Amino acid sequence: MLKPQVNHLYRHQIPTPPILTRWKKNFIAGDVGVDGGRSLSSFVSLNTLAFPTKHRRRCGSFLSQRNTGNSVGQIKADAGESNTASSVIKTISLRAVITVQLTVGGVLSNLSFTRAFDDIGDLLGKSLLLELVSADADSKTGLQKATIQDYAHRTGQKADDLTYLAEFEVPEDFGSIGAILIENEHHKEMFVESIVLEGLPIGPVSVSCNSWLHSKFDNPIKRVFFLDKVSCLPSQTPSGLKQLREQELAILRGDGVADKPREKNDRIYDYDVYNDLGNPDKDPELARPVLGTKEYPYPRRCKTGRPRTKSDPLSESRSSDVYVPRDESFSEVKNMTFSFKTVYSVLHAVIPSIETTMIDKDLGFPYFTAIESLFNEGVNLPPLDNKGFLGNVLPRLLKAMEDAQNNILLFETPAMIERDKFGWLRDEEFCRQTIAGLNPLSISCVTEWPLKSKLDPEVYGPPESAITEEIIMREIRGFCSLKEAIESKKLFIMDYHDIFLPYVNKVRDQKKFRTTLYGSRTLMFLMPSGTLRPLAIELVRPPGNGKPQWKRVFTPCWDATGAWLWKLAKIHALVHDSGYHQLVSHWLRTHCCTEPYIIATNRQLSKMHPIHNLLHPHFRYTMEINGLAREALINSGGIIESCFSPGKYSIELSSIAYGQQWRFDHEALPADLIARGMAVEDPDSPHGLKLTIEDYPYANDGLVLWDIIKDWVTNYVNHYYPEDNNNNNKNLVESDSELQAWWTEIRTLGHADKKDEPWWPILKTPKDLIGILTTIIWVASGHHAAVNFGQYDFAGYIPNRATIARVKMPCEDPTDDEWETFKRRPEDELLSAFPSQIQASQVMAVLDVLSNHSPDEEYIGETMEGAFEANPQIKAAYEMFSGRLKELEGIIDGRNADESRKNRNGAGVVPYNLLKPYSEPGVTSMGVPNSISI
């Protein structure tokens, strides 16, 4: 066994402040330290805890004897003591057990030339070089103490994990172990799960790595991993770790790195605009505007550094491999990316295969049973490459044919249609889904009358709505007057008039794409039963192409023609809601707006920072799934542009919504409900809010989840930023340099186009921090779950939530022949409005995988982070958090069983489970993951 040594390679010129021991006020009963109410330092101290000692004669100094061949010298004596023959060294024997996960592309991946050298290195015990870093600076020099190092050798394999072992003899005066440096001696990267230090009197101590470790042949800089126990604010950083803390952040920011395309193993987080969605070099029609400008404001994405296109110097060239920082991409780790692989496989194999199957891309469904055949007979696909792999990752979709080489794309019946085949036709279900369906975030309470557009009347025509008081009174007479309905908060609207109207003519003028669009308003009335009843739908076309403004109001009718026009108007209104849901409620407000939080967290908050540890589990996979979206979902010619009504204007339209509507402070659930008039503050009501619609399933369950998250965040923040009766700590938040840089960067760089808005929360107190963090965690968990995991069950049956309306209303400037054709066979008009067969198949395949939970899904409150477990008070708070989430499961089950809650219980009604915290793998319409991982 090669002997450990002390290494001086990591000495730095640093100040000499005394080591700072964290004394925290406890907030969990029973967790009391020796001071009567405070916890002991959580650093692993070797000079303050009793431990067995070994005695050695002094023969020299503890100096690194590494030569050019990386051989290891002998440990001779303790640095700083005299070299006398009689002196002895008191040491402790430590073992470091490293767990490395077997990967597809990393260690032990193939029989390559370099693999042979790696195997030899393993046999010689030179797989990983570990160095223990003291948290203490040298008391005499103020320099970082010499590290103690040893080569780790492979000791075994269990399932998909390899274990490596390093052994150390640590001098008594080495001080607290604060970090471990690792150098990968292999020629390929490896995925390091954890390091456990064994042999300490206090028991094993963990380092949660969960990180790709580059080969030293790719990058000579060693990786630093801080112990789970050393979570601390910047001002509390032990003197021996300050330099490493700053260096690691500089690496993640890419300080001093040339502006060039990022490499796969880079770990650089930086900002860029959305200038990579178009592909003008391939086709001028595929050019798209840059999003992240004054005209088109947008959140920032991660910078990839790719070169600009030849035909447009403002656009970045595209590639099939979108860079994300290495630790954001876990796609090569076995059993960890079921969801990512399924999405990737659908977009890159199944979707192109569908396109080759259908000759007529505009062919619609000839009858309703043809739509149902997608669930009974499926779509025949030609042979697929990697058929075995695709069959493994897409078992729900691909069914092998026994008598041919082809596959069948066979869809499962969505839960809604399985319960009620005709539910999509019913008015009450149309309204119910606005508060208990896929997009419960758009409905708002009407507070002003008459309804009026804010758009320029010189461009878009008269601003007054065609929905008059007379029309409303015809529908609600017998219940109350219009004035009473507004004053008693019984009138509700889904208003897509001003956001869509400027795009109507643009959308209709698209070549090679059959689609239409309107500005729309949908009015609903709250019945005494607590359910909503539709009153009117207004569809508006602005002036253009030589035609005046066209607007018409549709209401539930009792004659055949009016009833069919009402059905068609509902289809258009639902198409608008589907588009807004996917582009704004889902993509923009969760995926897109969260990416800047992830970038800022990694650039400005050290992995030692407790707020980094709090946020980290809520950012898992998000940047990778966003990169895939830019590659094949939201790009020019991608699924969104091909299958949603706005077509090539889809993501541009989300930019307009961001500029006009998005506010960070309104992303908090209570603030969002208040802003939409769906709740008012009421200290006597549960959660401090009185809901306008008492039986509002999304709000009912969401507010419980919000409070649980907020209480956990409150306990966590108050532990690290405690209030002090003497006001000694009143400026901890304000004086936290990393935290302030993080919040400043989110506002001024991550959301740069909104940096001057007055509504940004200030960050001065723990209360401010609690509100900001709760909002970010809510968006990544509860908000995303509510708009994502019900996609297939609500929209998998096309008539219920069509993504595109391909024909205008038959009453909009019809010719005599068109009108007669409609009256002769109105069902054909309805089928013509639905997506084509190829569009429906593509959307259904994508929605199926987007609604899927992977086998390794990490649900909120389910898995405790190592940094939480290492702190007894935080561990207790997390266990309380987890327990309350389990209680929420029962609360939701009870609400779904309550027959008085008619918006989630009734004949053919799908229970509202989208905010139930946990789920089995698959498409279940329940489960709240920690992060936006799909």
C-alpha cells in the first residue's frame, strides 16, 4: 500500500483570522448543546475530539515528495515541530470510502487504448488521488495548511456502484477537515456519488458529491468537495477554506476563460439571450428574432458559446448537442434518466417516423371513431433504429408487431375519456377544467365593466367588447343583476383578447401552415352549487387585409345552428387556452424563468452556502430538459411551432406575455391568486386568504403545499440567519456577500429585461429571503407539477383540448356555399378544426412522455440531502416537512371523496390529484417532484 503524504501544492496567501465556529440558536425542541441552548460546531474537528493516537518517531518534515512520475513520498514528521529523535507524532487513522457509479460513457465503459492504462492504474492502486484539506489556516503563517494525500484503490463493486478506498494518518494538530480535493487518474471522467470518512470518534462523516469528475488528462485542476457539515455563510467560512470557496466559484463563473464554444466537461455557468431557436442558414423561413431584447424581453438561458450563423450575425448556430454545465447533465448515468431518454427518443426517433408514415400532412380525421382508433389500433410505424432500446424506454407507446418488423404507436386511453367519453362536450366540464384542469392559472375575477381592450383602436379597431350587459342578463336573470354579480365576485373570465389579437393576422398569413387565431374572451358565472357555468365566448379578428374588424359573441343556444356554433366557439377558446398553457403557464413561467435562478445559484452561492444546499435539489435536470426543448420542442420547425395555432410565432408570443404579464412577486401562489381576484387577504381564513371560489381544487391543495414549503424554508432560514435579541445579527442577510450577489444577478442579469421594475422584492431581512426562496421552490415543484403531469390525461384526447384550430368559424364572412356546407354537415366543420392526424399523433406522443414520472423521480420531501442530515436541527426540520407532505396526501384523498366538492367529485369527474406529493412511476396525474425534471 502506498503511503500517504502531506502536500504543499495548495498553500495560498490568505489572511489569518481565527477559525469561526458556528453557534446557532436551536429551533427544534431537545436539540441543546453544552451551552444550554446552542449546537456545537459542525466541522469535523481532530484537535478538539478524543481519538486514538499512534506514536511515531520524528525523522524530518511533513513535505510533499511528489516527483514527475506522481510517486508518493513517506510521511516523516508533523510540520511545524522540531526534528528531534525522541519526538513523536500523535495521529488518527482515517479511511475514505469513495462510491463511483458505473456509467455508459465514463469509467469501465469500453475496451479502448486508454482503458488498458486505467486498468493498470487501478491494479497499482492509483485510481483517484485524494487530499484532505484542513479548515484551519496555519496559526503562525496564516497560510493554508499542507494537505494530506493518498491514492485510492478500487476495492469492490456492488450493483452499479464501484467503491474505492484511501487511507490516511492525520496528525493531531491538523485541525478540522473541511474539504477533500480529488484528482481522477483515469483517462475518462467518472461520476462520484459520495465520500465517507471513517474512523472519526463521532462516527462516519459524509461528503455528498453527485458530480462528474473530469480526468486529469482533460483538466489538471483538482476538484474540491466540501464536507456536508461545513455549510456556512461567507463570513463564517473557516480560514483554511476561504481561498478554495472563492476559487470554486470563479471556476463555475468561468472567470478568465476564453469566449469559445463550451466543451462537454466544462462546468461554466453564464448567461445568454435566446438567439438559438432559429436556423436561418438552413432556410430563411426558419429565422427567428432574438428573445432577450427591448422589443422581445425574455429570461436568459445558459451560454453555450457556439459560433454565429452565416446569414444572421445575431443568431447562434445550432447543433445536435446543446451544452449544459457538466453536473447539470446526468444523461449517461445508468437508471437515472428514464424521463430524459423517453423525451429524447420520441423527439428524435418516433416523431420523424410518424412524419414518414403519413403522406398527406394536412389530412384530418374523417370521423370521431378515427380519433378513438389511436387508442385501439394505433399508428403503424416503419422500422426504427435501436428498436430494442426504444422498446425499453417507450413501453407505453411502442408495441411490437408479431408478424412484421414494424412497431405500432399505440396510445393509452386518457383518464378523462375513460371515465366519461362525452365529458369534453359538456359545458360544466368545460368550466370545471378552468379551476381543476391543466391550466388553472388563467381564470380571473371580473372587477370592471364594461370589458374593454387596452390595445390601440387605430390599429385593432373599437376596443369595446361585444359582450353586453343584455347578453349577460339573458344568461343569469333569476340569480342576480350584473352589478351584483361583479360586486359579489361571481363573474369570471379567461381573457386572451389583448395577448393574441396582435398576432391574429400574422398567424393567418403563414404559408405552408394551416391554422387560424382570434382574440378571445370567455365569461363564466359562479352558481350557488359552487360550480361554474359558461355565459359567453367572444371571438375577435382585427382589421387587416382589406377587411374591417370582425367580432361576435356566442352563447349556449337552444337551436341547432346556434348550438353548433357554440360548440365550435368552445373549441377555439380551448385552443387559445391550450396554447397559453403550454407557452406561458408551463414553458415560460416554470422552465424558462427558473433557468436564471439555477445559473445565479451556481455562479454566486458556494456549495458551502446553506442557501445553495436548500435550492440545489429543486434544480435537478432542469437545464438539461431546457436544452432539449431548445433543440427539438420550441425551436423553429419544432413540435410547438408545428402543432400549436400560433405556429412560428409561438415562442415570440411567450416573450410578449413575459414583457406584459410576468412579475416575480406574483409567482408566489397567494400573490397570484390575489392578483387574479381569486382570493382576498383574510387573517381569519385558512392560509390567510379567502378564496373567491371556495371549491377551487388547484388553490385548495396548492395553498396547503405552499404553507408546508414556506414553514420548512422559514425554519431553515431562521437557523442560518437567526434573530438576536441584542440585534447583533440583524444584518446577516444584508451583509451576506454571496447572497446579495446572487439576488442582484437574478434581477440584473438573469432577468435583465426586467431589472428596473419596481416590484422586485428587496433582500434585507430573513423574512425577505423566506419569501423569495419559497417562491422559487414553489415554481419548481408545485406550480410545475400542476401544469405538467396532467397533460396526457387532459389533452391526450384531442377534442378535449385541441392544440390548434385549423379553420375559422363558419360564420366569419362565409360565402353562400360555405354556409350551406356547414349547415348540411356541421360535424365535418368540427373535425376540420381539429389538428391533422400527424399533428395529433405527434402531440399525443410528446404529451405522454412529458406526463411521465421516471423510476428515479425525486419527490418533494422524500429524500434528505446530505447537508441537511449532517445538521441535527435541519434534519429534524426536514423530517417535520416530510411528515406534513405525507399528511397532504390524506387531505387530498379526503377532498376528492367529499361529494360536496363538485369540482373534484361527481359522475365521470376525474379526481384532482395533481398536487399529491408522491406517485408511482409512469403517467399517473399525481406526484410533485422537487424540480422541473421533464
